[in-house]
Amino acid sequence: MFRFATSELLSTYFPTWIWQGREWRKWRVPKHDPCYWGNAHAHPVLSTYYPPSIFASYFASKLSLDNSFISYCVFLISHYVLTFTSYYWLFHTFSEPLPSLFGAITITFGAYALKQQPCIIYTLAWFPLTLYHSPIVSSVAVGMMLLAGYYPFTIYLIPVSILAHLLWYQEAWLLLGILIGIPQLFAFVAYLPKTIKRFSEQCEETPEVERRFYVGVIPIMLLPFSTSSVWLLAIVSCLATLGMGKRFFPRVHERWLIVLQFSIGWMSVSALNNLNLDVAQLYAIVILHAFDLYWHNREALPPRPWCELWQKPSRVFNTKLTQFLEQNLGDYKVSGLPWPLFTGHVNRLKTIGYCGSMQTKAMWAWRKSFRHDPFIDGVNENDLTRNQIKFAFSRKRLDWPKTPIRYLYRNPSIS
């Protein structure tokens, strides 16, 4: 399990999950975060209101750090199981078991669905349930997707669910699911004007993780034999992925690939139904396809090439740096903490704060940086003093007094 202890999972999501569990144990919503996020519940990607995460973090926060991380990984894997079984159940409503199994494997384990960010895993796990011809199941699933919090996928997937219900079932009961997602929607919409985030932002370069798309050779070969109406959705998502109309979509237009992967999986089930193959042939196709996806996508989780090598949480969050800060920081803050100490949650250290696109306008006014180390972009030292920054960890050589810890400097203006 510790092979997953790398990248954002170890530095951002896991520490925040532990902090959320501590807050829920006090019977209060994890809203104000003095360490890193500010208004933590307003960041959808943290899945603050997602019920399964609430219960899991509550119990995991009582465990040792390493056991908590193991339970976190098991919790994430359980959502992949939910995704797979939900797709199989959905396809089995109109198909035989083996074609249903083929489609579930294609969509669940295609490269674009294999992400390490928990909010993405949660969101994708509930999508197939939104397509069920059941007002209760589909409505709850929509609500859970909204609470799960990865809106960059939700804005593409929920319209697909609504369209499917209108075309297939002539009903739109799942719109009631929006009521379930209101706590997260309201917190996000209320906080958004205070941030520097803009929906019109376009990434200068598409991240590597957004370019990984492999659904196997066999599903592509099966497409000519499909008679499903999902063909139209596949064409639209393919054109949108290539960039047509990209100015209308937030940031990364390649995220249409999640819709394309779903479309290909659905059409492959339709094709296998039309071919009327015998059981032995179907078994062979399913096994070969499963091996093909494993072989080509085995480096997606944990993501490779690694940005950092994996480390046990009990070791990486217990270093000379953390021990020094725990003894000397007090009620002051530290800037520029290295990976994976960004949030300060595990060690209860107050940091300079979140540096992404949802940082507040007030913070941007003095920080003007998307880096954890603001000295790289030339932050004004007086601003750091006004914001109670007592120590700064920086690879840039500073004029501040040095400490016994390499790269850690002390603010001379704060005694």
C-alpha cells in the first residue's frame, strides 16, 4: 500500500483527510482551517461533505499514521470496486454477463479513469449509478457525485446522465440529486468570488495525467459492430477532445476523454451483443482485453514517472525539520514547507497557506505566487512579517538568520 505514498495523495489529500477526521470527531464541520486551506469546506476537491469519507476519516484518525494511510488506500480501492460492479450491474440490465463484464473492465480500468486524486475516484464511482432507471438510485448518485467534489468531470458527466434519462426513460428525477449536493455547491459558490479563480482559464500545457488514454485495442475493433445511439455522444466527445469549441470549456478540454471512454465502453457492449459469439470466444476476448489493459495501464497507479519516491508516512512526517518546527514555531507560521509537508496538518504546523487557483484575492495581493516557496517569486519580506511568518524554508539563499536545519531561515523581525 505504501507504494501509493507519493505525489498529491501523500502531501495534500491524506493530511487533509486526517485533519477532517479529527474535526469530525469533535462533531463539527471541518470549515475553518488555520493551517493551510482557509475555508476548507469550500474546496470541492476535499470532499468535505462526502458521507463515506466522513465516516472513514472519523475512524482512521484514531489509528497510527501508517495504518491510517493503509485504511485510506483500502477506502479508495473500494471505490474502484464500486465503479466496476455498478457498470457491470448497469450493462447486465440489457446484456449477457460476459459482454457486461467486458464493458465494465473497459470503462473502469481504461487509463483515463485511473487517477490518484480521491475526489476523482469518488466522482467516477457514482456516475454509472446515475444511469439507473430508478428515481431513488439515480438521484442519490447525482447528489453523491456533487458531494464527491471533482466538478471538472461532473460538469461533463451529469449532463450525460440527464440526457440519457430523457431519451431512455422519459424522466428527469435525478435532478432531485442536486438537493443532496447543495451543501457542497453552496459552500463553493459562496466562496468562489473571494478567490482568484476564473472558469475561463486555459492551461498553457496539458498535464501528462490528462493525456493518458488507453482503452485497449479490442474495444476499438468492435466499434463498427455497434448499433448503439451512444455513437453520437462518442463523436461529440471526440471532437471536443481534439479542441473544437475548447474556449467554452474550463481549462483542460481533454477532460472530454472521460466521456469518450464511457462511450467506447458502452458501444463495445452493444457490439458484442450484436456479434452473437459463443461463450468460449467471449471468455477469450474478456481475458485478453483484461491483460491488455493491465499491461498498458499498470504504471498509471501509482502514477509514473514519479515526481517523488514513495515513503512511509511515519517517516516522512517525522524529520529533523518537523521536530524543530514543532518545538519552536508556536502560534506563528512557516512558509515554503517542502513536499510532502505542505499542509502542516499531520504535524499541526501553521503554514503560509494554499497556493493554487482558489487562493483568496487578499492572499494573492501580497503573495502573487502559485508556489509554496514565495521567495522564488520575490515576495515582500514585510508582507511575511505582517502575516506572522516566523520561519521560511527556501532553496533560495536568504538574508535571514540561518537555523540548525538546512534551508530553514528565521525571520529577524519576529523574536
